[in-house]
Amino acid sequence: MCGIVGYIGKQKASAIILEGLKRLEYRGYDSAGIAIQQAGRFEVAKKTGRVEGLIKATPAQKITGTTGIGHTRWATHGGVTDANAHPHVSSDGKIALIHNGVIENYASIKKFLLPKGYTFQSETDTEVLCNLIAYHYQKEPDVKEASRFLESVRKSLRHVEGTYGIAVMCGDCPAEIVSARKGSPLILGVGDGELMLASDVAAIISRTQNVVYLKDGELLHMTAKNFSITTLEAEDVSPVVDKITWKIEDSELNGHAHFMEKEIFEQPAALENTMRGRFSEDGSTAQFGGLNISAVDLRQVDRFHLLACGSAWHACLVTEHLIERFARVPVEVDYASEFRYRNMPLGNNTLFLTVSQSGETIDTLAAMREAKRKGYKVLAINNVVGSSIAREADGGVYQHVGPEIGVASTKAFTSQLLVGAMLALYLGRMRDMSFSDGAEYVKALKGVPDLVRQALEQAPHIKEIARRYAHYHDFLFLGRLSLFPVALEGALKLKEISYIHAEGYPAAEMKHGPIALISEQCPSVFFVPSGEMFNKVVSSMQEIKARKGKIIAVATDKCDLPAGLADEVIRIPECHEAVLPIVATVPVQLLSYYIAVELKRDVDKPRNLAKSVTVE
Ligand code: F6R
């Protein structure tokens, strides 16, 4: 949600920043802009639309400055206009600022600044902060010249309520950038004779693998020669330089039309990486290096509370089913955004688990902090190493699927399902699951990459179906037990990238209302497993058929569907129930993807969305 890039070095800043913005564009794509220090003034270019448009409109050869900042916006305060695009420059021309987050008390700050002569060109909260910094900068002649800029930012931030990741430049300090974070991610890249600042590693991996993760309440002061980190209270912080393991190729299309397509087809390898080194030597259970909770303490846990948003929340619903089924421990699943305000009664031996691909989703982070404030241990399943949630958790599991750039989650979702299935196994083996059942479960998990590969082989068939169904305006996705959350995920994938209305329901619930939607104009996607649920699901399909509803069945190989019941059948391999949700997800990822392509949607950057929701 908004991408930030900053650069100080010997190269032309504009080209490096624009390249960084292109890689961060999935965080927001309403508008983009840059400000470069140019012979004692700011050269600013900003524009609604994509970074590509900004690149075309920016006379890069004329902008030769080597210090600059850039921003790609997901609008919060103020519409999508050129004026509201970042960077913002203070009305006295001294300060330029980019911001990711929300300044909640911007109205009272604006009221304070207006009588002092500050004027505003935009409707944004960001421009207010920019002018507040300018005000403190002008007002502090007593502060030593060398630190006046830094102190004006520090002082301003003490008056700010809300969240921010900011990068600020001052016209009087041509080779300096000050940045700070509270609730929005910021990473410093330490390169060879250059420093970079970004919202995430994607923007900097082409230049350096050495990074410092800034923490909330820290200010970073970058100069051409050095950098220093202090707190809002002006205490020194010793930086820890980490090494990024992702490679530049991980964030490139490598011949695919879209990142979503690439990430769907990467799943066999991604899931292999999620599992690597995580099974016991005797092959009967899972093992995790970073849980930071002993087996003895885990045995005392009598309830798990899972917190997440969006697709990650769907993954939690599947995990709930598996932990309850295989470990016999009750599980509660909450939307993180609701949990943080619910103040529900909680037991003493509850263990919290947050699930977040980015590790930066603000609601999940806040819910985690709320659980910790109440004295609970919180574990986290994350993909992004060093993310805020990963750092604040008491322990957890990294997904290791590489960067996920398509806005619609695919490989990260199936990997969250896999980690959930592995946790259910681990917890189950600590309780009543036998050695042989554990061994069979492990065998099933190890087979996942191959099962997903088989599911992917249906791609040409699914593409054909997508072509025939792309013109429908409503879809139902129906499944039972652990396939109900997969139905929710299928509906979410379809609506977010194709803008087709879709709803997910437990198949039997359909009779309690949604069946009113059924007509020839509203197809249903059914998840059909063999086994005890087969006949029940078939009955639900009959009810749809009786009302002339079209049916697309995602059915396991052994399902002997009555002739003519389903209009389309997508086969998936038979598999252990713990891995079925993973395998069943693949066809609906492909169906949504091909429908969106058929409709010529902007698959990787669907309207109104952004990856990593860092505002409430
Ligand atoms: C949907 C999607 C979102 C995310 C949600 C949580 O395709 O990607 O619903 O799952 O915004 O994001 P993370 O997992 O980063 O916390």
C-alpha cells in the first residue's frame, strides 16, 4: 500500500528510483512521482496512473541529481489526481516528502499551520506533515545547523498520530534524506558507495543484498557518506545489517504474461521450498526450527486463536479444520481487523497464530500487538523475512516461496495451507496421532508438489472453460468442510481480478438463501471430493441443476459423477484429506486467471487493490 524509494549515491537518482518504483508498483498504482535534488532546488515530476506513464513524462536526461525520493500511491486521503500524488513540497519550497500511511490528526495540524501562512495544493494528509516539518525547520534557529533538518522531522513526528513510512528531503541539505517509520515498512539498502531506502526489498535487490530493517519509532538519517539511526526520543540505535536471500530473477516475469500466471505455475517448486528440512528423521512428523516454544509448553495449549485477513484468513479456516481434526485442539479463527476491537474473553492456555504473506498487513500487526498486550504468546506464518510481524512474533514459520508480486495471492496461499497442514500433523503427533498415521500423513505432504503439478496439467482444459464462462456476471463457489474455505478463496480470486461478482458458501448452506440467485445466468463451481461427502455434494448439485443452474465441478479422480449433472468437469488427483484443499485450489486459481485474461483485465494490478494493506 504505497511504495517508497529513496537514493543517495553517485549515480543519477531518477533512473534508479523509477526502476525501484516499477518493482514496487504492486503496492499501489493510482499515481507515481519523484523529487530529485537538483542544483539547490527540487525537480518534481508526478502523475496519475502507472509508473510507466511517469517514466515517459520525465525528462530523465535533464535530471542529473544524485539524491532523490519516489513514490507509487494507493490513495487514502484525497482522490486520484496529479495534485494529490506524492512527493509533496512545503509551501515555502524547503521540504519534499513522500509518505505511506495515514496521518490521523492532519486536520488539527492543518488548522495550526493555516494562520501561520502555510498553504496547501492538495487534499492529502501528507502535505500537512510536509508543511509541519517546514514549520519546525524554520522555527529552530537554536538547533545546530548540521542537525536542524533531522531535528525538525523528529519534532514534527512527535505531534503526529497515525501511521507513516516517510522519506524527506530539505532544499538546504542537498545530499541528505531523513526517513522514519511507524506502522509502515521501511528498509535501508547499504550498497557500494550508495544508500537506498524502500518499502520492501523488491526495489533494492538489483543494487544490494545488504539491508537494515527499520523498526517503528526509528529515524534514519542518510547522507552521501554515511547513515545513522536514532529513536524518536533521540537515542542512538546500533544498526544490524542483514543479507537478503531473494534473487533479482525471483521478481521478474521470466517469460510469463503475468506474475499471477508465473506464481501459479511456480507452486510445485514453492511448496517444495516450504517443506524443505521440515520433517523428522523417522518420517512420522513435521519439525520447525523457529517456533520458540517447547513441546512441553505446546502440550499445555488448549486453544489456538488464528488471526489474518483476506486469503490468509481463508488459509486459517482450513488450518482450523485440520488442527481440530488431527490434533483435537479447539481453534478459533478471527479476522484480524475484528479481533483488535472485539475484546472477547480468552482462555489462559490459548496460543495465538497470525498468518500473513507480507508480514506488514496493518490489521494483522495490530491484532498481534493486542494479543501480546494481553499477555499471550503469538506465533506467525509469514513469507517476507524480516517483516514487521515476523520480527514482533514470539516465533513462527517462514513460508520460503520467494516474492509474491501478483496482487492476488496464489503460491503464498497454498503454502500457508501447507504450513497449516504441517502444524496440524506436528500437534497431532504430540497428542493422539499414531506413528503409522503420521508416516502416511508425511508421505501425503511430500507428494504435494507432484499433485499440484498434475492439477496444473488441466490448464488448457480450464482455459477453454474460462473462455465459455467469462461473460457471466455472477458465480457461486460451493464446498464442504475443508473445501468450504477453498470455495471462499475461489470466489475471492474471481472477483478481485475479473470484477465478476462471486460468493463462496458451504454447499449445504446454499439452500438457506443463495439458491435464490440460481438461474441459467449464475453458474456454480462445486468442489467434489470422493468419500463421505460425495453423495451430499451431489445432492446439492442436483438442486442447482433442477433450477437450470450451470455447474463446473472440480472433482477428484474417483468421483463417479452422474452423467450430465455437471456441465464441465475439472479433474484433480485423489489425495489425503490434509492436502486436498491445496490441490483443489489450483483449478480455481487457473479459472479466475484465464477468465480475467479473457476479459482483458489488468491481472497483476486489479483496480482499487494493492498488495500489502498497510493502512487500516
Ligand atoms: C487476496 C489477497 C489478500 C491478502 C490479504 C492479506 O488475493 O492477496 O486478500 O491475502 O490482504 O495479506 P497478507 O497475507 O500479506 O497479510
